[in-house]
Amino acid sequence: MYTDELSGPEPAGSAQPTISAVTYRGGYGDLVRRVRAAGLMRRHPGAFAWHLGVLLVGLGTVVAVMATHRDSWWLLLLAPPLAILATRTSFLGHDIGHLQVARSAAGSRLLGLVVGNLLSGLSYGWWVRKHNAHHAHPNDLHSDPDVRAGALIWDTSQTDGRRGFTAWWTRHQAAFFFPLLMLEALNLHVASVRALFAPGLRLRAAEAVLLAAHFAGYVVLLVVTMSWPQVLVFVAIQKGVQGVYLGCSFAPNHKGMPILEPDQASDPLLRQVLTSRNVRGGPIIDAVLGGLNYQIEHHLFPSMPRANLRHAQPLVRAFCAENEVPYVQCSALASYTAALKHMHRVGAGLRRPAATG
């Protein structure tokens, strides 16, 4: 069963599958063998080196321009490009964390500390642990940290106990979603620093030193090249754009997708396919979203290099069609619309009924 805006058994424009009639069980190993036989699990270290080199050149160019044009308000025009470079560096950290680049765990940790902590200002160890939990239990309200109740909630069961301002916020959370994303980059930085003081973090000293080096370098660059008013505006623009870019890259993937029954969640293919949504759009979307638009394939094969995801898609889609497993793919606009509608529905129980008279 293949769901698309233009074809398939679901209503046109559907961005969420109908899963009640899914009877598939087992056989995930067959798909794994097909993918491996096609050579799609081979790493591409050259592609990683190319992407990292381009990002470093871009970062160096921004720093050079800022250093040679000090105290100019025109430097604010560099805030969005720097936000894009920072986000795309995080994409590389994501690839490293999934062992898509280095063969060994030790090599991945080394690269992750450099790209994550030093270049991105994000704790590699904290993020890997959090993200692995998400991959193991996508859309599980108890085990997936990405759908736990917080500023936003993702299921009506999470509305219990919300009163006053929190109830008002939840009623309107769909409207606040994109504005709230402007704080996401800062939220990740804060969470990374907090992780340094939490138990269980490996290589704590190395993480702390590299995070400190990132923040110190960032502050020095801004203070040396701009006045304080310019610094404040620059940070607001850069971190705001970075947060929105990050959020727009991750939000379409699972928000509004089903929460599975235990028997469905126990099957590795259903657990990943039914809770994930692909974003269609061709090479431009592939580049902008860092391959995360192939979310179904990525969740089925997290260590598959992102360059291979588009080649794996026909195999995965055909396998799902053979086994009558819903495979959801839609446009970026449809994915955001589905996510916002879901958030609006979740808050419906907290909205007062319209007055009658």
C-alpha cells in the first residue's frame, strides 16, 4: 500500500496511513538482504569529507568577512548564512552519530566530538543517547524522548492536568509551533551544557573542553567584530533561523503519525514504517533536508549513508507494496499541514465549546 498525494489507496493529499487493517508480520530480514545485496550499506567517506570541506570553507569565509568589516550593520546579513552552515554541520553530526562515516565506534566518537561539540556546540554523547532512544521507539509516548510532554504535547493523553496557562498554551500550540522553533537552537545548546552535569555521559572532560572552545570562539568572534547592539541582533537572527531550519528538517518526519499498538510496535518494519513519513521533492529537497526527507529508509537502516537513501527508496517502497504495509510520502507543505492539524486536534479537548443561545 503506497500513500502519495497523487496516487494510492488513501485519500488524495493524505499524509497519515490507515493502519488498523495492517496484517504484515515478520520478513524484515528479507528487506535487509535485498538492501545489502544492492550494496547500499557501503560507506562514502569521500562524500563526507567533501561536505565537511565545503562547510569549513563557508565558515572560514564568514569569519574572514566579519573580521575585515568590523562594526558594520551589514554584517547582520551574514547571520542567516551562518545559521545554514551551523544546521548543515549538525546534519553531518547526525550522520556520524549513526555510524554512517567511520567504521569503528571510537572513530565515530572522535569525529562526533569535533563536528558536534567543537563545530556545532552540541553534546555528541547526549545527542546520540537521546536520538538512539528515539530510533528504538519512534512515537512511543513513554520511550521516545521526542514525543514526551513538554512545551508541546503530541497525544490527547498528555493533556491530563493541564490547567490555566498551560491549558491555554496547549489549545493554541499549533499556532505557536513555528515561532517556538526560533528557540530550538538555543534549547539544544542549553540541553548540551546541562548534560555535562548529568550522570552517564562518556568522555565528559573532552566534551566540556570542546563545548567551551565552541562557545568561547563564538563569543570572541562576535565581540571583536561588532558592537553589543549588533551582537544581540546577530545572535537573535542567527539562532532563530538555525532553530527554524532544524525544526523544519525534523518536524515533518513523525509528527502526526500513528502511535502503535504493542503488537505492531513489536515488528521492526512496522515500528519504523508506520510511524515515519517521507517528504517528496527531488534533489533540491534532498539537499535542503540533508537526506532526512527519506525518513522511512533512514529509520529502517540508520547506518545507511545518506547518499544511498534515495536508491534504497524504490526497494523499500516495493517491499511495502508487496506486503500491504502503508508507505507515506507527501510534499513538504502537506507534511507540515498534517503535523499542525494533529497538534490542533490534540488540544481540542481543552477548548471550550462554543456558546449557544
